[in-house]
Amino acid sequence: MRKPTAVALVAGILAGLAGLAAQPREPRLTASTTGDADLAASASAAVADRDGYRGLAVASIDDGQIRTAGLGDRDRDGAPVEPGTPFEIGSVSKVFTGMLLSRQAEAGAVRPEDTLGTIWPAVEGPAREVTLAELASHRSGLPRLDLGSVGGWVRVLRANVAAGNPYAGLDTDRVRAAADAHAPGDGRGSVGYSNLGSAVLGQALAAEAGLDFPELVDRDLLTPLGLTATVHAADTDALPAGRAHGARGNGRVADPWTGTGYAPAGIGYWSTAEDLARLLAATAAGTAPGADARDPRFDDDERTRIGYGWFTTRYGDQEITWHNGATGGFSSYVGFDRATGRGVVVLGNTDKRVEPIGLRLLGVPPDQAGSPTPALPVWAGAGVALLFTVIGGLSLLGVAYRPALDRLTVLSAGAWAVAYPALGRALGDWSAVPGWLWAVGPALSAAGAALAAYRWRGLPTNRAAVPWRRVVVTVASLVGAVVAVVVVLG
């Protein structure tokens, strides 16, 4: 076995070197800055760890003055973030929905204590009895997401695995149907964050006004404040020009979250640091339409209360009114201190959270501002990266060294020797594991493939005692490997 082992070793070394060139590269915030130099310096100092970020757009409000800055890159090509670069803002736009409720209540069109069924008669299920105030403050008892069907679970799971859009195809009718399908749970009356509840509230307000939700936002909120850079993208054709490109913290490109049904919950909205700063300044001053949505009305926990969309949290002697957002490839935070009038906007184009940066810029001590929390424990992301990367190659090597072997077994193991490194690269947390370790996977797979190829001519096609079972297993294995790669790599 000396010669085949030598062949496998050479193949593994060559593949490993090629793998080094293709290793996953975690985004890192570069030193590039634009806009206000002092703000850029302050924001840069507030970033405790530059790994996992790619670009940030920042705005500050102080004594009514707005300053903006850009840090890092808006895409993988290195184009710098400008103060006016559009970012996907996710759930930050839930404050639009809360402010619309306050605005329509001020105008006498609705009352916060009105029930959903009164405002949106198309809803016929038990959820019609919840009030608009309960929906606006996440106290309706509706679930966070509509996962009442196998299709719902599959959609969300695929989006999480493939960095896709979990809200694709969910229109207003789907939101109404979801409202019909869910009764308020035992948590009604207590704060339980609900994207479904926000979507239902916004669509109900839009239906009562006889407009689409984005049209209602434009008419009652964006146009009065002159927020011309804040837009809604129902599909990818409507994405703003010059936008930042989103990515996972491990560098994987993420699809934008576009759609219509969940627009009131934050799906499809893009804005700039300057636009959001103007919204904050007007809200803090009480001059924005529906500004009293900011006022805390209900308890969330011992430090946090909630109004209509806006949260207010105490940090020592400070009270910060805020909201955050997170999509597949973006993170956002807006917050202001009503006592001082200071405010901050931080937008990032990876899924690494930006709340600690915003809090530090508002003067919250680092030990209270915290640090970004990964979606998965570090050990889990690192384990996925290493296990998936090497398991396919190790399996193929083990198969290739078997004395009794056939071609169908080689094909089955070979398919997964290709699929597993691809899955490890896409799913692993390469911010927790050095990217160069990924090259070990292709090296092992190539070594196993070389050894199997060396023996190929002397192997029978199928030496199983029950041949048809081996055929079925091989076909299933090949299909499974292809499906896994297609689903994950999308």
C-alpha cells in the first residue's frame, strides 16, 4: 500500500493548498472612514472587536445637531460605507407601526383599546378580540412567528441554513390567515415579542385607512418628516441603489429580506443613518407624528418598559428609549436619552449585533452595554465548522482502505466527501475557528478520492449480498448529498 498511500498524500497536500486559497474569511471592519471624523473615531473606539463586522453607518444627535459617519466597507469589493449608504433596518421599523397607531389615535381614526376585529373585520378567528394596544406592545399573546404548519417550519429552517429570506411570499392574505389560525396564548397581557402581532397590527391599520402599509407609512410618517431615503422593497427589484450588502458573521452572503405581508414587522425596509437620526430627533422632541408611541406604558422586566413599539430601559441613572433590528445579514440599533436629547443610530451589514456600540456611544458603561451575543454558542458554531469539514473526507479514507470494497460504496462516500466540506464552510462559525482549518477538509477528501481512484479498476460494481439494497442506498446517498448542497448553498 505504499504507492497508493503516497498518491493519496500528494493529492491531499495539493488539495489542502488549494483549500487555503478558498478558506472562509470572516468579515473584519477596516480602517476606512467617511463623514464626520470625530464621530467616526468615537464609533471606532466603541467597537470592542472588529472581527465579524464589515461596515457600519453611524449617526449621533446632540443639541439637535445631527452628525453622520461611515466605517468600513459596504460590500465584499471594498466600496466604503458612506453616511448615506442604505442599510436593511429590520425590526427598527416596528416603531413605524407603533407610531402609526398613535398617529391614527390622535386623528380619531382608531382607539388603542379597539379590538382587531373591529378595525380589520376580515380577521375571523379568536385573535379578533385582542386590542390594538396589546398588539403594539407585544402583549397580545400571539406567537413570535406563524409556525403552525410543516411548510412554516421548513421555510424558516431553510432560510436559517441557507441565509435566505424566511418571509418570501408571505403577503397580506397570509398574515390574515395566520391571525385566524392562532388564538391568544396564556401569555396575553405580558410582553412576548411577536413579529406576527406587529404584522397583524400594521395590516389592520392599513386596511382601516384603505391603503397598503408602505403607502400609509409614507403618508403619515416619512413624508411629514422628509425621510426620503427610507424605502420599502417588496422584492429584489426594488432594492435601493448603492445599498450595503448583507452577510453572516462567517462571511456568507445573505439574501435581503423582502416582502409585503410582514412589512409592519420590519421586512423590506431600508434606510440611512441620517434619515433614522432625523426620526429619532423628532421623536425625542415630541414633534414626530405619533411621537407619544415612545412613552413607556407597560412593564417588560425590572429594567425595561414598553410603549407602542418603543422600549425604554434603565442603565444606572440613564433611561434609553430604543429599538433594534436583525435580519439575515444586517443589524441595527436606534436609541435616545430623553433627559439629555442625545441619540444614536448604528447600522451594520453583517448579522453581528451592534447594540453595544450604540449604548457605548450614548455613554452607557461598557460593562452595562455588554457585547454582541452570537446566534449559537461559540462551541456549537465551532463544532459544526470542524465536524462537517472533516467528516466526509475521513469517511471516504476509511472506505478506501477497506479490503472488501465496491464502486457503489465509493460513489456514496465520495458524494458526501464533497458535500460535507461545502456544508462546513457555509454553516460553520468561522469567527470561532481559524479559516485555514477548513483546508483540512478538502485535503482529507482529496486523499480519500485519490486512494479510491487508484483502486477503482480492480473493484466490482456491487458486491453486496443483496445487490438491490446497495443500489437503493447509493442512489439515496447521492440524492441526499446533492439536495443538502443545493439547499444550503441555494
